[in-house]
Amino acid sequence: MELRSFVLCNDAGDEVCISNYGARLLQWHTDVFGQDRNIILGYSTLSDYLEDPFYHGAIVGPYANRIGGAAFSIDEQEYQLQANEGKNHLHGGEQSISHLCWELVAQEAQVLTLKCELPDGHNGYPGAMHYWVTYHLNNDSSLDIDIKVTTEQATVIGPTTHPYFNLAGVGESAAGHILQIFADNFTQVDDANVPTGEISPVDDTPLDFRKPRVLDPQQPKDSLDHNFVVSRPADESHGILISPDKQLQLHVCSGYPGLQVYTGEFLGGKFESFGGICLEPQFYPNSPNIDNFPFYLTTPEEPFKMRISYRLVKNQIEADTPAEHQRAVPAEKAD
């Protein structure tokens, strides 16, 4: 199947570009008071994504993030997964949904649906799987990402999306972004960044982002690759990222219980460290192996369904006012 890209446009002047390779978000152009900004970090050509080790903009899975020991059990039967990060399993393993060409199902001006399939046993996962992702660019500058998965037997599924955002605009430094996360707790990890099962409060830790805080790449405390336990319902913002000039906000929400925040410390190649920031809704990493983590199996009788939403808000922000209390200015339509 050939590499293709598709463009969605709305009445607010947003243009979102998506590839069939990994169902990836390639670009999101938005008008910020007369200035065009592409807020998603990516490559200049489609072919560059074929060698991408950083999951730029991809739908990752079957299970996003890490599964410790690259194994899990269902009904006392253990399944050994491909170990692609030391002894552990990351983002579904090699040549998974992030590195496959998806098939076009339908396209309209503001909606795109793609699908792909994984055979039984792919990278160790039980059950043939059928994936659909629908991108819907709304006129309020929000992007809804609906993921549906059916399977032929009980299996572990928990995909997410992996764009690197730079609200200053691609090519500008990501330093100085302001981050707010509505989470009272986070999951503790071992030396391999796999959760131990312990859930700890963010109080009096560097991970307390309940009030907006400026990210400084020179400060180790702001180098993030952590799962936060969100404390809000699915229809409210779980995290807010604000551009350094305070003119653009990105809100994220989902039906997932966790939000992984990654500040891109290990980006390389054509990209600088801290060049973009990921806000990835998810089950907690390693949930299939930890009884006290919220998780459910996908079965033939109960398909997996999840909506992830990113919404842009354009306004002037006073430095010390929480982002959730800002007065939004409607986005102007681009010429």
C-alpha cells in the first residue's frame, strides 16, 4: 500500500494533516491572531516516517506504554510479548499499528476514518484484532480521535496517540511552555520506567502541576516521562499546555484513567531534545500485571472504544491566573 496523506479543514481555519502510515498526525496548522502555526513536530517528507524511532504522531498499541517483563496472563495462561525495550514491551512492539499502512475507510471535509488489522499472535498478543480510528476536526478547533478495536478472543488492548506538540510553532523552542495537570497522584516506577504498583500523591513533589507551571528544560524536575492519575471526568480537561507567548492553549481529555506526559528528552536525529511535548491519555503502564490499576480486557463480546480529544483555545493569558479560568477569545477564520 502506498504512503498517503489526508487534510481535514474546519471553519476556524485549522488544517490537520494525517498519514495512512501509523494513522499519524503529521501537522496541525492553526491561525493564532493572524499568525499561522504548525503545532505538531514532524518530518518534512512522508518517507522519513518509515525510519522514525520516536512514534511521531502515531496511534500506538495494541497497548500503549510499557508492559513489564514483556508478558501478561489471561485466565492463568501467560502470553510472552516481544521485548523491544530491554526486558520490557513498549507501544505494541516492532511493526505494530504505529508502523503499518492503514486502509482508508471514509473521508469528508472534517472527518477521516482509517482501519488496519493485526493477526493472531502478532508480537505475542492473543487474538486477531481489527482497528478503526476516526479523526473529527470540529469548528471549535477541537480534534476528536475515536478508536475502536474488535478482537476474536480476550486480549490486552489500550492504544493511544503520540503527537509531539510545540504550541510556539514547529521550529521554535519548546522551552517556556506552561503545563497544568489535573492529577492528585502519579504512578511510581522502577529503574526501567515500569510502574511498581504504588500510587503516590503529587503533594510536595516536582510532579505537582495542579497549578500552571513553566517548564524549564534546564531543570531536571521538568524532564518528564510520567503517568499521572487524572482526577477529573472524561468530559473535562485532564491537562492543559500553554504556549510560551500565552496566546494558545491545548486541552486534552479522554475516557482513560491516566495521562502520560513526555517532554521529549530523548528526541534525536532531526529533532532537538525537548523539541515537543506529548500528552498521551492511557491506561496506567503495566496495568495488565497490577491488580489495583484500573484496566479491562477486550473480548469479542465487548469491543474496545475510546475517545481522545484535543482542543485549542486562543486568548491572552495573565501570568498568574489558572488556565481553566481564562476567558477564551474565539478563533478568527484564516483568509
